[in-house]
Amino acid sequence: MANAAAKQHPAKGEEMRQLVTSGRAVSEYQRIAPILDFRANDAIDAYAFYLLAQWGVANDHRADVTRTQAAAVRRQAANAYASIASQLATDALRQEFAEMLVIQGVILAGAHEAAVRSGDDEATARYAALARRGGEMIFSINPAEIILTNRGFQSK
């Protein structure tokens, strides 16, 4: 995503690189996590956050996610995470994976939010399309075919 942004808008690409290398993305997640009742240093919570970010951007979801919805997605993430964690041999790799999810989620959600705030409908649509393509790999279904409920993600 940063490479694509850098090609289209060099300043935005540099801003994304700074967000990652400075640690601001992780700091932003640490600020957001308690709002969702997530723990900032928990890999499953990081995965749930990433799923919510991916789904939210793919669906241009602008309403706040409730703690009930976040808890339900966390339960779904916990069920899926066992198979992911088994592919990561060490705690250090699991931590790295969680940080990568946080960074990607913050960047994706932040880019979408900035596009919405600036009224850039073209960028908003571009980010949503990007999230739908990525979401198909994560959810094994187009995220536009999924709704967020108090029981978590459900097919429409």
C-alpha cells in the first residue's frame, strides 16, 4: 500500500513510511484498543482489530464499532488464530505478526478516514476496493457480503 501511495502521491507514501518507522501506528492502536475493550499487547485482539479495519474500509463503514460487536469479532478471531499461531514457530514471530496486523489495520483505516474527511470520493472508493480484494483472502468471501452484528461477522 505504501508503494502504491508513493507512486501516486510521493508525500503520502513518505507519510505512511514515517507512520510505520516512527512507531506511530502502534501508538495509535494503543490509543484505540481500549475503546474496543481490546488489549494493546494481545495478538488475538490485534487480529480482531485488523479484521474490523479490513471489513470497515471494504464496506465504507463509518459508524463506531460497539464493544459488543468488537467482543464478538474477538471471539471469532480467537477461533481462527489458533491455526495461524501454529504456523509461527516462536513467540517473537507471533508478536511480529501481531504488530504487522496492527500497522496494516491502522494504515488502512487511517487512509480511509483521511479520504472521507477530505471528501475524496475517488480515494475512498479506491481504498474500499483494495480492502475488498484483500478481504477476500482473509474472509474467503467478498467482505461486502458480510455484515457486522452483535454476534460478530455474519454472511448477508
